[in-house]
Amino acid sequence: MGYSKQKSARIANTPDSGIKGGKSSKYEERTKQELYEKAQQVGIKGRSKMNKEELIEALRNN
């Protein structure tokens, strides 16, 4: 079946994801808007009130 969207986002954006050959940019290199859109895709609640660091944390831990 595969991973949920949330788990896939966590795996893809671990701090060493770039080392393992991933092609996505690290969360820290993305804009707040890009992070917000990713949070929306995976269904993170409260994202509209989060700053960039909070979005990164939520994407990695939800």
C-alpha cells in the first residue's frame, strides 16, 4: 500500500535526506509559502498560524 502522505513527508525531509540521493530541496531551503503548501497537502492543522520554523517542525513530526 505504501506510506501515508505524512510519513512520506517525514522520510523525505529528514536532515540527511539529501545525502541519500533525494531530489527534493531541504525544508530549510524552501520558502514559507512552499512549506505551507506542503503542510496543506499532508493535512497539518493550524498551519496558517505557523512561522517557517514551526512549519518545518510540523512537517517533520506529523
